Amino acid sequence: MNITLKYFSWIRVKLKKSHDLIELKQNISFKELKNYLISKDPVFKEIFEDKSVKYFLNLSEIDDENQLINNGDILAFLPPVTGG
Amino acid sequence: MIKITNESFDLETEFKCVSSNTNGAYSFFLGTVRSDLSSSNKKIKGIYLECYEELALVQLKKIRSKALNNWKLNECLIIHRIGKLDLGEKIVLVITASSHRANAIKACEFVIDSLKIDVAFWKFHLLDNDQKEMVLQKSLDNEKMLKWKDIIN
């Protein structure tokens, strides 16, 4: 299955890219995806340790680490916002 | 009406969009780019606004809907710029329209307070050396939002 990751603000700057397309063999939970990403790039450890970062799956905020991620899903990484 | 745009906007034109004989009061909030010092004490020459547009539109619709329902507004317009903006340029416009002034004023304040902490925009200062410096969220903005919790359902 394929999922899209979108990065914003300091996370985009830190990773030096605005998005990733990830190919996985099966559906996984958000928690499992976090571990997978940390194993690929240690920068993700810093991101996931920052409690101010919010995660939105298909435009809805994730409030359960066990939430399943499915083929075609879009997961966005959002640091605290500063509009207005 | 909600708009996210990299184009500037004209106040009179936008006012005509919400103007109606049923309204007796309008409240406006206009945010602009001010000459400021960055967190590293450098002069800024403008700002860059990043946005997750699909999400920001959903979030703005929710805020607008709450404002319309809680203060019985006749109309609520929100425009937010994105991209590169020079000093003095318009960033954000909120216009609320109601029969009487109290509702329009309160609703306008709620919309801009919410927008500051609940919508997917990120501001960067543009420095003289063409570098970008991230603007951090202010704790004051979060504190301001707390006062609305008892008012908004």
C-alpha cells in the first residue's frame, strides 16, 4: 500500500522536503508507522518527541496511536500554527 | 465566504460582498505585516506564509460556522494571504456582520483569536540576508483562546 506524508514549517525545513510517498506491505497503525519512520531516519525521533506537533490523517487529527493507516491515506505533520 | 489567496485584496470590494440592508453593524479586523525585529534581533523585510490549504479551509469553515451560530451573524468573511508579503501588506481580513454591534465585535474577536491557534498557517520572517526565520506561537494567543471555551459550544 502507498501513503503520503506531508511536512510543514520546521519539520519541512529539518527534513529538507515537503512530502514523502511511502510504500508499505500491509496496513499499519500510527504507532507502528512512527517506529518505522524512526528506523529509516533518526530525525523522526526528534519530531515524535516534540509534544507540540499534531498529526492529521486525511484532515482529521489523530487522537489514538492505534489508529490504522490505510492505502491512499495522507498523514500531515503540523507544528504549532502561527497564522493571522 | 472564505478565501486563501496569494493575491492582495481590496477592502471596499470585500465589504460589498457582505453588505446588506439587514445588517446594522460590521466589525473589521485587518492584520498587516509590521516592521519588526526577528527572534535573533535582525530587522525583517517581510514575511512568508506557509499553509496546508486543504486542512486550513476545513478549519476556517468550522470557525466561521461557530461564529455565525453563536453570535447570530448575518455574514462572516475570512480572507488569509499566503506566500511572500512585504512590510505593510495585508495578511488577514475578518468581517462580521450582524443586526447590532455587540455580536459583530465579539464574533470578529473570536474568529481572529481562533485563527491564530487553530488554522494550518505558519509564518516566517524574511531577513535582509534572504534567510527565513520561523515565527513561534505566542503563549498569549493560547491564553486568549481559553476565554472562549465557556462561550463556544
